Amino acid sequence: MLTITTLIYSIIIGIVQGISEWLPISSKTQVLVVSQYLLGLTFSQAYTFGLFMEIGTIIAAITYFRKELVTLVRALLGSKNHADRKLLIYVVVATVVTGIIGAPLYLIADSLTGVTIGIPMLIIGIVLIADALIIRYSRKKKEQGGRIRKFNDLKMKDYLLIGIAQGISALPGVSRSGITTSTMLLLNVEPDEAFRLSFLIGIFAAIAAFGLTIVASHANVAAGLASIGISGLVIAIATATIVSLFMIDFLIKIAGKSKIVYVTAALGLIALASGSLYLIFGL
């Protein structure tokens, strides 16, 4: 039976997942910490539960990027459209590389009892602040006639680098959206394109992570479900889905505006602050 306490905990976990998934602070790490505190899970159980909670963000991303997913289906069915085929190649290459890099890292992390997760956040924070400076420089360069890269300008080597970056995010403390967006910004990709392309391939990485979680860590999943219950899980996922839809829309819209320089710098400061707190408190 769903109690008031479980209801509140479920909503809190859903909000944490829905917000942190799209910020450079590693959603699985935030859910890990919150579920350890609220649900009394062990490190490995909470880490697995954090990946399992991505169901909500998967649903939100599929809903938001439904047109792009239709494009991928068209390409799979043999569309001769160059743009459709290029998007499919990007998604496939980045996802395959992510799996090759990420699966072993997940299995290693899943066997640990605790790790220092602050250092990756500090690194991402520094990179994001550097990204803000790059965006500012790129915008000035564009105003002077310079060219900023769009998706059509990306090559196979770019897909590989993005896939590697996303694979590394399987480690606790590494934000998937933070590291992939940062990689694309460092590749001089237009900010709104970087956010859109990062969030799009995140759908397939999250689905793969969810599947791997079920197969490799079913005992930890069962422990998480037992602590919150089916009703609590449904509420947490629904909350994460709703919050995620707002976050995706906000970040992509703001990325196309001049304020993205300040937003990216702010995200970097958030990552630095989070990493510092984790190191200070020995998490």
C-alpha cells in the first residue's frame, strides 16, 4: 500500500531524476545519493536504481524527439534522403561506440561498494566553463563571417568521439548530457545543435543502460523496487517524465539564444559545486 512517506519520496526521486538528467551533474549519481538516504539502499543497489529510473527520461525524450525518430525509421526502411541517412548513421555509430565503452565500465562500477564521484564532476564543470568561453568566441567569429559547425558538417570521426564521450558517462559521477554536449561544443558545433544531438542519442544509450541493468543487476533492481513499491515507482517515473519534458524544451530553446553563454557557465559552476560537495563529504 502506498503511504504518504513513499509518495513524497517517489515525487522527490522523480524530480531529482527529471532535472539532473539534463544538467551536467549526473542524474544516476543524484538518484544514487537520494535513494541511499531516503530508501536505505547500498551503493551498488542505489547505482542500479539510478539507471533504472531513466525510464521516465526515456519516455520524455521519445515524446519530444518523435519527429527525429520517425526520420530514423524512414532511413531504416530505405529512404534515399541524404539527411535521413546521415542522422541514422550518426545515431548508430555513436550508440555502438557508447555500448563498447560503456558496458564494461558499468559492470565495473556495479561491482563497487563506493567510489569518489566528485572528481568527474569537477572535470566536467571546468570543461563547461571552457565551453562557455568557446561559445562566446565562436559567436564573435560568426559575426565576423566565420562558420560554426552544424550537424551536416560533422564527420565519422566526430561521431566516434561523441560515442566515446557518451560511453564514459557509464561511470558514477559522469553526466551523460554534460560530457556529450561539452564534446560537441569543443568540436565547435552550434549550441542548440549540440544539445539536440546529445539528447537524441541519449535515448538509445538510456534504453541500452536500462536493458543492461535488468540483465546484469536484477537483484539490485529488486531491492530498489522492494524499497519503494510498484506504485511508488510509477509515480517517480511519471514525475521524472513531466519534469524532463520541461527541461529538454527549456535547454534547447535557451541554447539558440545569446544567453546560452551564461547558462553554460552556470551549468559549469553547478557541476563544480556538486563535485566539491561530494569530495568534501567523502562520497
